[in-house]
Amino acid sequence: MRPLSAEKTSIERYEDTRSALDRGAIPSRVVHGVAVGWLPSAAVLVRRSATSTPAFDPALRVGEDVDLFWRMDEAGWTVLYAPDVIVHHHVRSSWQDFIGRRAQYGTSAALLEKRHPRRLTPASSSLSGIAALAATSTGHRKTAALIGLYEFARQKRILGPEVPWSVAAEMTGRSLWSDVFWVGHLLRRDWWPVGWATLLLSSRSKLARGVAVAMMAEPVNDHVLQRAKLDPIRSVGLRLLDDASYGSGVIYGAIKNRVKNVVTPRPQLPKWPK
């Protein structure tokens, strides 16, 4: 899904690499929990027999396409994302429209959570990763090392004795980084007021600096890898505004519909496997 624009404004240039509708360049089956967990309905081919009547839930003004494809998957149909088909979509280039549309998208979270429980959890980080981030940020390296050793031993036991130690070490690193990633994601979007306050405090607090790194890692990485057509300041700044606008919609929807799950993270206790 590529933007249809002249790329004259900052928002148009940002949308060229960070469109809210584009799902990337890798083909995938669309299933909740994978990289392409949902699709927009701007350009789709659907079997009539695979849809309900009407196809979209009339009560949903946003998120109706996500709901449709999730229901199709639950009914046993296969939903595929085909990135070799390129469709151009109009871009909302004014600041008001950009912020408003992102916030509107965010309001769908509470409504989708009612229809598909436990799918809109903002973060499910392990307490090991959260503790490792806190220990590393505050200079407690021995504590961080002990947490890493525990997670390595846990991963080795889960994977079994036939799996090489190098694989267990890689899985440990990936697991801990995933926890840190989701902490940053939560503080950029659904808890953005807390996240922005953390950024302001990063010059005074070691812990805040560590959390700020977790928050900014993905926006900076995306700017470098996706060859953004903006300078780093505008690129990362627009990403923060994008996430905060969406998060504001999530918060508003959660309050309006009394659905707290979409703003309540579920930290996981890393139990020793039997």
C-alpha cells in the first residue's frame, strides 16, 4: 500500500515509508500474533462464501476490516497478504488530518477487544526482561548478568539437551530484547504520557535514560533501515507523534467503552519449566 502524493510535505514523505496501511514487503499468511496480523481492506479479493452478510460489522466505523479477516481466519479460511500487488492510496497531508486519523484508528482497539478478547494487550513482557533493563540502566551489571544466566538456563531446559548451547544463547538474547522492545512500544503508544515524561527526565535519571533507549530504538532503527526521506529529527519526531496519536485513541476508546484490557500490560512471570 503506497501513498499517492507528490511527497512535498513532511507528512507525505513520512507516509512513504511509514504508511499506517502498508504491511511491508514480505508475503505472509494473516494470523493474529504474527508480523502481518491484520490487513486493511483498501484492496482485497475475497470469496463471497467466506464472508458473513453483511461482510463488515455495521457497528464498527474503524477496525471493521481487522475484525472481518480475524473472523474469516477463525472460521477456517486462509487469509494471505500479497505484497507483489501494489496499490496507491491517498494521503492525509495536513497535521490535523494526520493526527485525527491515527487517533481514530486507535479507538478501534477497545471495540476489537470486545469481539476478540485478549488480542489487544499492549505489552506482555517477561519480568526478566523488565528487570534486566532496570538493572542495566542503573549500572547493576552483576544483577543483569544473573538475570541473563537464569534466562539462558531456562531457555536451555525448554529447548532440550539436543539443542546446541549457541541456539539457547541466541534465544535468550532474542527473548530479553523482545521484552525491552515491548516496554518501549508501550511507552511510545498506549502509555505515551508516561513515556514522554521519561524522555524529559532522561538527563537526570539513569533508569530514565535506559527506558528512553528502549523507546527510541525502533524509531531510529526504522529511520536507518527504511531509508526515510526525512532528516532524523523530523523522521523520529513524526514517529513519536504517530504513536502518541494512535495511543490517545486507544486511551479514549478504553475509557468510553470501559475496556481496560487495551491499556493494561500483562507482565509474565518467568517460571522454571517442569
